[in-house]
Amino acid sequence: MFLLTESLRSALTAIRANRLRSVLTTLGIVLGVAAVVAVIALLQGFSQAVSSQLNGLGSNTLLVQSYLPLQELLAGKVAKVTPSDMRAIAAQVPGIAGISPILPLNAKVT
């Protein structure tokens, strides 16, 4: 018990002797903890946003996307799903209620 009391007394003496250093150390710890809490909150918010967007699609939504090997992309070819591809998917996969094509575009707005 004496050792604990002596340690606390020594610590308080050191804090009083170096007030500015003690305040700056405490401030650093508080800011560090606040930064970690803020990052965790942002990541949880981002995770919830992504989850809600995926849930908005529904569990019965299937996204089919075409792709090309890298060499063909570098040659300038474009990957596409044609209307006949969509009809073939609808005919081959049971339980499809509807198909909706999506056309992604990249453009500059001036």
C-alpha cells in the first residue's frame, strides 16, 4: 500500500512540475482517441450505406455483366450484352420475372 501511495505522490509531483507537458500529453491522447472514434464511425456509416444499397437491390436481383480479356480491351473492343443474349438468359434461367438492360456511359459535361 505504501508503494502505491508513494507512486501516486511522485506522479502528482511530476505533473505539477511539468504542467505544460502534462496538458499537451493529455491533449494528444484526447485528440488521438477522438480521431480513432471518428474513423470507426465513418467506416461504420460507409458500411451501412453500402449494405442498404445492396439490400435495396433485393435478394432476387441478379446482375449480369459482360467482360472481355485484357488483350481485347486494349485492342479497342467493347464488351456488350445484346438483346438476344438477354432473351437467351431469360429462356435458360427459370424463375426470371423480368429483364432490364442498363447502359453505363462515361461522358464529360461542359
